[in-house]
Amino acid sequence: MFRNNYDNDSVTFSPQGRIFQVEYALEAIKQGSVAVGLVSKTHAVLVALKRNAEELGSYQKKIIGIDTHLGVALAGLAPDARVLSNFMRQQSMSSRLLYNRPVPVARVVNAIADKAQVNTQHYGRRPYGVGLLVAGVDETGPHLWEFQPSGMVLEYRGASIGARSQSARTYLERTYEEFAESSREELVLHGLKALRDSLAQDKELTIANTSVAVVGVGGEKFRLYDGDEVGEWLEKLGNVQSSRGGRGAEEEEEAQAAPEETMDTTE
Amino acid sequence: MTSIGTGYDLSNSVFSPDGRNFQVEYATKAVENGGTAIGIRCKDGVVLAVEKLIGSKLLVPGSNKRIAMVDRHVGLACSGLIPDARHFTSRARSEAASWRKFYHTPIPVSSLADRMGGYAQAYTLYSSVRPFGVTAIIAGMDEEGGPGLWMVEPSGVGWGYFGAATGRGRQAAKAELEKLPLPNITVKEAVKHAARIIYFAHDDNSKDKDFELEMTWVRHEKLATAESGEGIVKGWGKHEEVPKELVAEAEKLAKESMVEGGDDEEMEVEE
Amino acid sequence: MNSRHTGNLSVDGVHVDMEHLKKGEVNLGTSIMAAIFDGGVVLGADSRTTTGSYIANRVTDKLTQVHDTIWCCRSGSAADTQAIADIVHYHLQMYNVTNAEPPATRIAAALFQELCYDNKDNLSAGIIIAGYDKRHGGEVYSIPLGGSLHKQRYAIGGSGSTYIYGYCDANWKENFTEGECVEFVKGALSEAIKWDGSSGGVIRMVVLTGRGAERKIFFPDENYAGDGK
Amino acid sequence: MNHLPEVWGRPRNDVYGAYDHSYLQGSHPMQHTQQPIVTGTSVIALKFNGGVVIAADNLASYGSLARFTDVERLKQVGTHTVVGAGGDISDMQHLYEKLLDSLIIKEEYQNDGHSLRASHIYRYLSRVLYHRRCKFDPLWNTILVAGWDDGKPFLASADLLGTTFSSPALATGFGAHLAVPLLRRVCPDENAVKSLTKEKAIETIEECMKVLFYRDARSLNKYSMAVITGEGVEQVPLSGEGKEKVHVEWKKDITLENQSWKFAEGIRGYGAQTV
């Protein structure tokens, strides 16, 4: 990528009407490991791949609980995600305190979207460098939203963010019609398969690097599964072959898809 | 754009030697890449319609709304950077709410458009901010003025319209809008025209992409069901989504007119 | 009513009650009213201002213009109500120029209410707002002490009004003509003046219609007769 | 005469001593609303099988003066709820026209299928009332919130102190003394709600309004009533969850009927009377 005159800050439009600083912030998401989210009629699921910086270090947190009906998976700058998730927790608590109502998923997502937009319009600020998948359940059912540093938020039936997430997305696009009617377990397995498809050649899903979170209608609380708790799902996954053969081609695909993606905020 | 990169386009609030503010012009470019949005002012209300481009089949159909309610009697459709549109909408809501709080009455559409023009303009004045990458169409209906349709651009300029169009397909849409006998049609007729125009503009500019048609209207509550008479209807309107059946019917007619191929003037709207 | 900071003991031990002094200064016993008719609205008031039992002004004008055809009758503290009317007058002028249309009567009423309600702890103001605009015709609003707002077809206020509740209820009719309405207001106010020691003097009126604002005046020594010109 | 403007219009320093500015400093206690001025009296409400009925008269009193006789003290908030307020009318208007109206408009912005139901509005109002009493600037009202919520009738009260209370039969003001015993006769507890019909509930409320008119000197014989009923559940596409349909039936300008006064003819009072 070449340096140009219009990419110093987020208050300068390029002659084409683009804001490069914001687009670069979107690139920061791809520095993070992959996270996948998907919804059925009854559940919302997040799965994510955890990285550890060194052999003896702990694995980084990829999924953060916000409230009993709501949680997020992140890709990109984890400290930015912490700021945003703390803000979401505040929104959530204030909704419970003031209205005795769990905050509707779309509204808490819109709240962080508005917060993020401000950082793209004022000099001296930087856009957030993290993408989020927000999964939650409210009176209108299970929901999955994607949040971007541009302040863009979109509701999906299935979505993936982070490094090599295009491969996961390919899986989701191929199978999304099955999601709605899936059972809780089927939905988790769809998520794990999508996640597995995005792994690098030498990697595999283990109980150490896989996080799963589930929330369901009818009062099933948001629950994060780590370590041994994901073992059973991974075993079931083991019986199913990876849906794609060669992996080299995928990376190329992603490289090509990138510039397209940056245009997402414009519509 | 003739003279880019002469050094006068790197910061907001800076004039070039020939008196242009390039950053504002570039913000307008962002709008021109956005999905088409139109507004039609009728004798008994106003219709808003947007071409919501669908970037992925994974998106939840019907979700991710693009036309916002600003107050009970005002709707706002934007083209351009969507996050900026959310910010702009939220400001419009604050303006409408503060008016209500102060005057105990809903804000007249023209006053709202005026204030929003002022807000957009403030973002062209300082090097510490950038202009809004958004053109907003504000539609409403008030007691004094009846149906009102305004379009506010990134520069802060705002005009009243009978038919307004912005976004990628604005040229095609404008050409179609000019053929309508505005404002002497009813919103029910306008819904069909709006659908057709959005389909036409889409076909003209972003044929390869999927889109959803989103439509709302503002009508007077009491006259909403009654046949509207000859003159312009006045009174506080209500902004709401166009009923699904009407949208479906309008889309069906729009698709048929596309198949007929361009010769859409033939399309008759019976009401 | 307002018991804040009442009574300060000064150094030499003399009790100075500023609040009480203020009360004596402002007490504005009065009779005010407004009533709508077909095509407009009439405002009326007596002309007596008292300080205790002394009549400080016997020809007071209690009818105050806040916009072309939006007026108000003030009761309570003269200082408070004048200040409020001045502020509302300012806002209505601003409204007129920034929105390129004259304000409706209810906008004036809303502004009065905002001020009276938000500052209720520090104000003693009972205000009747009456106005005419083409769209809504004549309208009358009443804002009593706490700062609530009541749209009415006729409103009465001030200390003298308590004596004429019965008179007004019995004599008011829907669809008054302008002349009938003036007679109604005059009849009511002359009763109030008769029974209330804090009301008296002439009866002033303002009639607001599509023609604009017109004043009328009736004199006690003429038994409030005549056409008021 | 002193030429300094600051002493104009106040007692002479040589007689009364220097002006004591201490009250202008911020350390003294602040006092806000001392009392309600224009007031409304009771609000009464009763749950029944399938809904709630709530009523309040149309009077705003100024002391003992019946100042305004056309005041609506019930307000529909959103689709599921009716709120009734007694106490200061200006505070009621603030609550209704500033706070609740803007609350509902903000809710309408989203257009996302969510709506504030009775319990949500009740929580909001009780928080507002408690917040204001903590500022020592209370909103001088007692309110009842009636509605349909989560498949059940909802009824609860909150007052100017932020006290909250719930019961199948509730009344504020004078009604708390006069109406509650009558309401409890037909609906002593939550279990009794199931066997109470809408017609019987309305009839009981009407009877209470009559007793209140007989015995509350700040009441009026003209009142409003709202009946909120649950009308089953509507399926929401996609989520599989149900959305409640609620109907609110309004009766305004009701005049008290079937009053009993004739017996007065037979009453003879003090003194040696022959007729």
C-alpha cells in the first residue's frame, strides 16, 4: 500500500470521497484471529479462535459477556474492544435500572456505532481498531450484528471477522439456509466448521484455542465455553471432514476481496 | 473534478485560490457513490424511497433500515456514508425533540431543514472536523406548510423540492421525477412511481448488485384513509412505513415496467 | 407561599425581613380575564394596583402585548410577570424572524408555561394568555400559580376572579359575537370590581381579530357604559 | 439618600445595619417545591380477569376552589399502558408532556419491534420520582400505572417519595381511604383477579367513583375511565416468540349516575322541629 496525501487523519476525504484512515482501521480487524457468529430461530452462537503470544503465555480472550442475554466476539485491538464492551455493559445496566428491561440488541449495537462514528469525524481522534460480532437475544428473538470501526453496523444471519475470515464466510454463504431451523448443537457445529475452514494449513481447533458462546430464547443465558467444555463439540466435529481441500487458494481469494470490503461503508 | 491535488484540498475549511472548498466537494463524492434515495412531495403527503444495496446474502432481509423517523411527522432518508447518516439523523432527532420541549409543538419541516443545514455547514468551517459524507432528504408534513420535502447537502445548502433525488442513480431518478405532475398526485400514486424510479435508477447504475426497496410516507392521520380532495392537505402528518401490500404491488409494477424496457411513461397508475 | 430566606438578623439585632418588604411591594390584587368569540378573543382587566391597602396606581394597564395578536393579562408580582412577558416577547420575535412565520398562540403559551413551571419556586405569577391567528382563531390559555397550562374558552384570574365564578359560568355562551363577548367581559369585571377591594378603576380591554389588536376602555363614573372607544 | 444602587429600595444601613449577604452564599439549605398548588384528587384502579380498569375525575382544584373542571388526568403511554396521576397538576403535566411523550417518541425512533410495556414505564416513573425526591425537589404526585404486561394485567403505584407498591386493587389520595376497602371487597388478593369479570370490575370502579364524589370534597361528578385488556398473542416472524396485542378502551366525560339523594327528605336535623 502506498502512502498518499489523504491518509494522514480521519478528517480528510480523498478526491473519490474515501476516508483512508477509516479504511486502514478496518484493516486492523484482519490482524486479529478469526471470529464467527450465526443465528437460528432459537439461538445465537459465537465461536472464535484464540491465539497465544508465546508457548507459556495464556490464550487471549476473544469473547466477552456483556449481560445475561448478550455478548461479543472481537477481532483486532483487544483494548479497544474492552472500552466498547464496558460501554455496552453500562448501556445494558442502565436499561435494566431505568426500564427494568434487558437492552434490545440492536440498540446497544447502535450505541457503539454512534460512538465509533464520532471518532471518524474529528481531528485528534483515531477510529477504533476492532471489529465486533454482537450476539444476543431479546423480545424479538436471537440477533447477530457486526460492528466495524467506521461506525457501520449490519445485522447478519451469519458473519465472520478477522484473519482469513473470508474462508469462514464462504462456508457460511454455502450453508446459511440451514441455520434458521438448526438445533442448538447443529448451530454450534456450523460455527466450528466455518471457523475450521479459516485455519492456516498447520493449525487445528483444540480445546485450548477454541472459544464458544451460546445464548438462546426462553431465558437461556449467555454462556461462554472454554477449554474442556468445548471438547465434546470438537469431538463431534472431528468426525466431519473439513469442507475444503487445498488451502493456498483461499488466501489469494481473501487478498482480492479486501478492497471490496473497504467499500462496505459506502452505500 | 478539474483541479485536484493542487494542495488546497488537503484540509477542510480551506479555500482554493478560485474560491472552492475541495473537502466539501469530496464529501459530495462519497454521496454520489451511495445507494439512490428519492423523495416525492404530493398534495396529501410525502413519499421517501431508497435503494438499499445488499452487500451479502448473509444479511438479514428487511433489517438494517435506511429511512429513519426523526419525529412523528418527519422522516429522513440519506445517501452516502451510513455512519455519518446515523449521526446526522440523531442530530435531527435532537433538534426535533428540543423544539418540542421548548414550544410544546412538533417542529415545522422547513425549520428542521433549516437547522440541519446549519449543522452540516458547521462541519465545513473547521479544520478539526470533516464535512458530512451525506445528503439528507427530509420529508414531513406540518400544520402551516402541509407536505414538505427538503434536501440538505454536505455543504449545508438546503432546498425545498417537489421531487428530490440523491445518490448513485440521481440523474436517472431526477429525469423520471421531472416527468411527474408534482405535487398534484396522491401518496398512493407516488408510491408506485417511487418504486419504479428506484428500480429504474438501480438498473441504470448498479445492475450487478442486489438491493432492497425501502419506502416510507408521511400522511395526515385523519385523511390517511379518506380520498384526498383537490387542494393541498395541511395538518401534522404521520411518518410510517408504507404498508407491505402496497410495496409489493408497487414492486411488481416496477419490475413489469423494467421488462417492458425503458418505455415506462406508458405505465398507468390507477387509483 | 415563598418562605425562602425570610428574616435576617442584622448586626445590631434589628430583624429585617426582606421577603416581607418584597411582598408588600409586589402585591397586585386584580381582576383579569379573557374570552373567545367567533373570529377572535377579548382580554379585559381592571386598573388598580395596591400596596397594602394603598392604591399605588389607579389607572394601571395590565394588558401586555407579547406579539402582534398575542397578548397576556398578568396577575401576581408585577416585577415577575413583567420579566416573564419581556422574555416571552423576545422569544416570539426570534421565532418570527427565524421561522419566517408568526408564532401561534399556543407557542406563546408554551413559553410562558416553561418559564413559570421551571422557576415556580421563585415566582409569583398567574397569567392568562390570549391570542388570535388565522389557523386557530381566538385562543385562551391560563397558567395558574404552579405553572400548569390549561386551554380554556374563557379564563378568569386574580383576586377579584373568585367573586365572579358564578357570574361567568352562568353567562358565558358558545359562539358569542364580538359585541356579546365584550359585554360579557365587561359585566364580569364590573362585578369583580364591585366585590373585590383589591380591584377597581377603569376596565381596559383588548380585542384581537383578523383586523389586529384594538383597545377599549370603560369608566367607573360612566357606570362602564358606552362603546369603549 | 445613598447614591449606591445596591442599597436602593431597602432599609437604611444606619437604622437597620448593613445588608446581610450571607444568604447569597451557597452554603445555606436550598428549598424547592413546598406544596402542591393546583391539585387533582384520587385515581383508582382494579385488575380483573384479562385486564385492568383505571379511573380518575376531571377536576383540578385550587385549594377548595374547583378551578378547572376539564382536566384529563389519565394518559395512555405507548400501546400497553395507561398512567393516572393525583397531586400537583403542573408536575403531572411535566411528567406526561415532557418526560413520557419524549420517552415514547424515542422508543418509536427505533422501529425495531420493541415497545415499552407497563412494567418498563412503571420502573421509569418510579426512578424519576425517586430521583427528584433525592434532589429534595419532588414531583408532587402519586401515580398509578395500569397495563397489560407479559400476559398478565399489571397495576402498581409510585409516589413523590419514590415509594413503590403493587396490588390488584389500588387507589391514591382520598381513594386510598375510601375506595380501597370497596375494591378489596371484590378483589382481596391476586388469586381473586382470575374470578373477577371485566363487567364486575367496571361496576365496582363506578361505585367507588360515586362514593368518592359523596365523601371527597375535592372531587367532581365527571370522570374518565380506561379499560386495558390483553387480546391474545401475535406471532412475530423469525423469532418464533409471541407479541402481545393489547386493547385500550377509553370512556371520557362520564357523568356519575344512579346517585342516591332522595333519602335526604326524611332527615331532620337539630332543634325542636315541627315540619
